[in-house]
Amino acid sequence: MEKIRRRYVFHGNVQGVGFRYKACYTARNRSVSGWVKNCSDGTVEMEAEGYPADIDAVVRALEEHTWGYIDSIETDNIPPEGSYNFDIR
């Protein structure tokens, strides 16, 4: 199975609740690379690269995050970049 890359935009109570740190911690534990950042409109944007099951596990962990909540998620498949780290921007 090939690695893929997806771009996500999370809407809801996702800033100021440890959301980016949860994303980073979970992604690193699943060997998912990419980044996550707060956006000025109150959303959180993330790009995640890895095996589909691992990326899905990161998103599930964020959906189960107890300090905030996700109203909706926008997602797009984008070309893999071959990155190796996951960072908070």
C-alpha cells in the first residue's frame, strides 16, 4: 500500500484546547508526517502524509479529543511530498 497525503480543515472548538498538540503527538506515534496550524478564522489546518489507516487513526483521535469538539471536517487528497516529520506551525 502506498503512502498518501491529505489536507484537513477542522471547524468547531479546535483552538486553545490542545488540539494541535494532540494531532502532533498522535501523528508522530503513528509515523505520520506533515504539519498542523491554527488559522485566523478559528479553524485548524493539517496536512498528514502516511498510510491511510494511520492517517485515519490520527483523525479519529482528534474526533475523540475531550477538551474541544469538531463540527465539521473539510478534506482533500494532495500529492505526497516525502516528508518525515510532523510539526506544529
